[in-house]
Amino acid sequence: TRGRANIIRAVLERRLDDNADPLLSESLEIALSNCLSCKACKSECPSNVDMAKLKAEFLQHYYDDNGVPFRSKLIANFNRSSQLGALLPGIYNFVMTNSFVSGLVKRFSGFAPGRSMPTMHSTTLMSWYRKHQKELKPNAGSRKVYLFCDEFTNFNDTKIGIQAILLLEQLGYTVVIPEHVESGRAWLSKGLIRQGQKIANQNISLLKDIVTDDSPLIGVEPSAILTFRDEYPDLASEALLPAAKLLVQRAFLIDEFIAAEIEKGHIRKEQFTTSPRKIKLHGHCQQKAISSVAPSVKLLSLPENYTVETIPSGCCGMAGSFGYEKEHFDLSMKIGELVLFPTVRQQDDAVIIAAPGTSCRHQIKDGTGRKAQHPVEVLFEALV
């Protein structure tokens, strides 16, 4: 982080003269190419430098002059391509998992040959939710919460989204998925800030009049829901800035919401199994930078005989799309090998590996062959 910050300073002070416009500097593009955008610097750097935001801002200017690479467009349009894939999930999954066909796709798109690709669930969370709502008996006395149906949970991690809804309902809450659009995370991660800003303002407009202190907005995927707390206030139009600041206070990871409800006594250990389980938890990078891993630990520790240990790992190495890209794959796996992969491999099959982030779970699977679970899945399975 210090090295990249120094190069940014040198470029802005025109001490590197490879381009008349410092925001079009090829030196800066090269220097930032290996930045994972993990946001660890936001909380760990003494100066709280948010290199991910600086990188995104730079890339928007760089793309304006040099054009947007095809792979960046493909990644940014994840939600749109997933909508198409969800129409025929069987065919999509065949393309993504067949070694020959997926190999051609990876070569054409610039993804690493050794990286497995995410697959579609047989249904989307929104489709399941609409059907579920028709079958559900209303509970007038329950507290209402709004669930942000992010693009990753909607298309890929549908099972986690379903279990999140069922868990909250069985604990006495009414879950409503409000009208909203994608989170914009994929656009922002690739430096396409203008489109990310449009999405941010859409979501703020759609949610500002319904999300309250009593009916908060909660999300399953850290990188998506925490966008409301991190990037949205910076991207909001002047007219929507007050609403964006209110959403900062009312948008929570589902881990945070459940942990707070445990603290208030609304969710109790008696509602869960007493069977002993051991859990190893890997926290998501943005969760560590914007929130905390503590709520996940509290959630997972609720069943009486569950013991939780956090893995002392940094970034898993996947960092959104970083670990998929062919030039970053080896570095991605080396990062995983620092702490995370060896720790997971040391655990016997009875130990639960928990990870809130979809990228983290994918990286753990590719690096160790172990299936990691979202904390919500663990708590749902512990219900009695």
C-alpha cells in the first residue's frame, strides 16, 4: 500500500513523465494492477488509505482514454449475464463446468485455466421468494426486515439466501425483499464508477422511504450490502446524500443483525441444538474493513456447545474477480497458501469451515477441496 501510494503521489506531482495527464499514466496502471482491492488498507493502514477507491477512480479515467477491456466489461456486467444464464441454468452450468467448453470460454475471456467458474442454481432467490410468499401465512406480530437480494445470492448462492429467509422466519421475523437493483459491486470493482453511481442512486431512491430503524436492510453477501455503508455515500447525488447517510445507519450484514438481536435477548440459545461442533471462521475482507468479524463469531457461538475460532488470515486471495484473472491466478493462490489454505487442510472433516464471502468460499474450495459454509447456513442447520 505504501509503495502504491508513493507512486500515485509521484504521478500526481508529475515526477513520472510517461504521460502528460497523470490520470492516464501507464506507470500507475501497472502499479495498481496487483492491488487486490481487498480494502485491508482502509482499516489496517495507519493513514486509513483506501487504495481500492483510489484504484477505481484512476481506472475510470484510464478507461475513458484507453477504452474498457472486454474482460472488465464482462465482469462488470455479471448481473446481466447471470440473468441470461438463469433462463437455461443447465446449459450455462454445462458450459462453465465442461473442461473443453469452459477452457475455450476462459481462453477467450482472459480467465485462468486452473480456476473453476461459478455455476447457476436451478432457480433464482427472487423466483423462490415469490412462490414462497404465496404459500406463507402472515404473522402480524412479527418484526419486519428487508432483505437485499444481491446478484451473487440471487443467482449463485440461492440456497444460502433461502436458508437466510427461513432462519429469520423461524426466529419470528417477517422477511420482505423490496424493489431494488443490483448492488453495483462488480462495476465499482472494475473501476466503472459512473455506472456504479447510477446504480447507487437508483437503490437509494428505491429504499430511502421504506427502510427504517425498526425495519432495517440486511444482506447476506458482505461485498454487496456493505456497499451501502462504504461507497454509496460517496456516489450519492447531492439531493440523495441525506438519504444515503441514513441508509448507512440502517444497512447491516445479516451476521450483524442477528448478533444485535441475540444481545437484546430476541434470539436465544434454547432455539438451537446442544450438540457440540467446532467451527473455523474466515472473515471477509470488506467485513473486516467496514464492519467486524465479531458479529459472525457471536452468531456462530450461539448454540450452547458450538466453539468458534477465527483463522488469522488476511485476504483469501480471490478478492472478487482478481483470482479469476489469468495473470493474477498464481498470486491469488500464493496468498491463500500463506495462512488460509494450510489451516483449512489441517482440520478434520468434523470441523465446520465458515466464511461469509462468496469469493472466499470459492477460493477455499479451489485451494483445498473443502466446502465452506456461510454462517447463516451453520445457524440454520442448528435450529431445533
